[in-house]
Amino acid sequence: VMNHTRGPQLAAQFGEEFVVLQLTTPLATCFASINERRDARGEGRLLKKDNTKGNYVRATNYCTKMKAAGARVIKCHRDDTLGVLIELIKDQSDY
């Protein structure tokens, strides 16, 4: 969830207990994946890329903002996110 007001407030309140996963996927890979999914549905290639670019920039900015507010930001490859989440949940079971 990217809430640029509430997110930093929570990060300041909870510090590194508040975790953000930042995907390391390059923008070009995002476009390629979108086009693969569109091709699979029989749709044409993505022509208007502004929304995707905007989301990519906002997500990057959000991670920077959250880290500055005290959150723990973990950079990971998109294929590794499930494993990272599982490890984070396991770590929480120690509390």
C-alpha cells in the first residue's frame, strides 16, 4: 500500500518493525512483462506507458520516503518476494 501520508507516520511510529519490500525490477522488464500478459490475452502491445512509468517512479520515491521515516526497506527481486515475506512472518513468530 502506498499512502504517502499515513505510511511515513506508521514508519516513524514503528521504526524498523515497519517493513517495505522494494522490487529491483528494471522498468524495461516491467514493460516486457506487461506486453507478455497482453499478448497472452490477445491484446496489442502497451502503447501508453505514462501510467506505468508514473507508478514506477512513485514506488521508488515511496521507498525512499519510508526509509527516511524509519522503515526497514528490503530490496529484492520480484521472484524472491514470496520467500522474503515468508521469512519475515517466521521472524515475527519469535515475538
